[in-house]
Amino acid sequence: MTFGQLSILAAALFLVGSAEVVAGPLMTAMAPDFGVPAAAIAYLPAAYGLAYAGFAIFAGPLSDRFGRKRPLQAGLLGFSLLSAALANSSNLSVAIALSGMAGLCGAFVQPNSLSFVADTSSPQDVEVRTARVFVGLMSAFVITPSIAGWIADRYGWRCAYYLLALLAALAFLAVSLAFRPGRSHGGGVVSFVATHRGALATPGVVRRLAASYFWLGSVAGFGVVVADVAARKLSLSPTDAGLLAGFFGLVTIAGNLAGPTVRGLLSDKALPIACFVASAGVFAFALPTHSALQLGLVGLPWAFGYGCGGPLHHARLSGMSAQFRGTINSYHASLLNLGIFSTSFLFGALAPSGLGLFYALIGGVSLIGASLLAFATLAERQSTARPATQERG
């Protein structure tokens, strides 16, 4: 896979991430046009995430049966058209419906992009390439809110969605030109039911998929609300909270890029260690802090562990089965988004009465996921060592 192809896939993931956060800075600008309170605009990313999570388990088998390129093209083209349509919505209900439909398209984009990386990479390269592609997704959490807010202030919130539509259209053209149609990966599988059964029967995959919800969904969901966490904890202005969230985003990107190096140093221990570090980092937010600098230092373990462990987890799942790779990645994407939704829901329910219980619940849930990955690593190491012992016997 060329650098250009990796860049195109990173851009595709950038769009997926942008759709989750673009509405945040646009809430106060969109609300008067729709005649609703600003908080109601939060239903847009919620609809996107729920539709994404629900449909991803159906999108993955399509790529295993028919190849990666066409589903990826369909996702990007649909994303472009729906983003443009959302900018012309007459009311919030229509916008919510269109945002949900965009989530269906996102369910095609991310699993197929990750499967493309694994399909064309050796086992030695897949972790490095996955980390580089994920820079696109993480960059969206840093770049998109600030750019969207700037565009809304000067040209109106609709232009932010028009820009997303344009970028998705360009990504569609780039995928069309840069990638071959590919082939089906389902072998003799002839039904969706058999495809799902085969994916879930892959040794060790269920435990790692559970961690997609418990660990990655929790720590990623914490990143979605971390600006509000900072604002409530330190009474920060929206601008200062956004800057602190941007700093955490940069640390997460640094973790993305450092992941393969950490993997080289720690071997299969790298992923569980990164996961435990991120979980401990969530608990650390409960520590008393009196400035943005102190909170930034406290949040370093969460942001770096999340950035380092996330791509390693993605890469490990992608490498578990070539035949059912798209289906496994679709389960992973679905569970990840359900975890993000659960974390956001808990924050909305618990934040008004205090953040202490929120930190404890999210830290505890993510710790369960980290433990699952540690047990999965241990089980795989033992299963690998057992044949060698038998051969010596």
C-alpha cells in the first residue's frame, strides 16, 4: 500500500470522526434556525452514533462477500450527499433523520478502510499502517471543532456541512482512482448468517470484541465529553475547554504514532499495558486540580494510553481472520460506537449531580475491558506455547 493510499484512508476516517464532533461548536448557531434549545442539537451526533453502531454489523459482511472498494465508495458518496442535504434541513427532525442516515454510511467507511489496510499489509506492517491511518480519525477531534466554529462565525453553520460534503466527494473520487475493485473474502460462505457465525467462531475474537465496548468505547467516549469534563471541573470558558481538549487530542495522536514502537519494545504486553494506563488515567481525573496545566498533566495517561492502545487493538482484530476481517471490523466498530454512546449517556445523566461517580463508573468499565485484553493476550500466549511443548515432548 502506497503513502497516497494510506492518506486517502486516513482522510476517510477523518470524515467519520468529523461527523461525531462537528455539531458541537455549531449548537448555538443551529438552534435558532430550527427553533429549538441549543442542547437539542446534541441529538444529531447521537443519531449518527446509534445508526452507525446498529448498521455496522450488517455492513461488514458485505465487504467480506463483495470486496472493500464498492462499499467504501458507497459510504463516502452517501456521506457527501447526506451532509449537503442536512445543510438544507427545514427542521431538527429532518436533520436528525439525515444524520442517522449519514451514520449508516459511516458504518461502511471505517470497517472497510481498516480492512483495506490489513488486506494489503504484512503482519509486520499492519500495526504501523493502522496507527498512521488512525491519525486521520484522531485529527478530526482536534481540527474539526475549531474549523467548524470559525466557519460558522463567518459564513454560517450550513457551510461547515457543505465543506464536509465536499471533502467526502473528493475522498470518493480519490478512492475510485487509487484502489482496485478487490475481491470477495468470504470464500465458500454463502449467507450472512454463516458469515457472522464464522467471524464469531474465530478463536479469541469474542473476548477482544468485548473489550471494544468495555475498554475502547469507554475511553473514546470519555474523549467525546472531556471538554465538558474540564469546563465543569475548573469552570473554564468554552474556548479554554476546547483548547485543553485539543491538547489531549494531540497527545492521543502522539500515542497513535508511538504505538508500533511501544509494541516493538514490549511485544504482546504493549496493548494491555496501554489499556491499563488509559483506565488509570480516567480515575486520575478525580484528583483535585486547580489549573488547566495541572488537569492537562493529570490527563496525559488517559490520552496517551488511549492513543497508543486503540490502533494496536484495531490491528490485532484485523489480523485475526482474513476471511472474516470485514465482519470482525464491523462488530468492532459497532461495539465501539455503542460504548461511546453509553459513556455520553452516563455523562449526561450523572454530570449535573457531580463527576465523581462518572469517573468511577467509566474508569471501572474501562478497567474490565483492559483486563479482558490482558486475559486474551495470556490465553493466546499459552495456546502458542502449548504446541511447541508438545513437539519437544
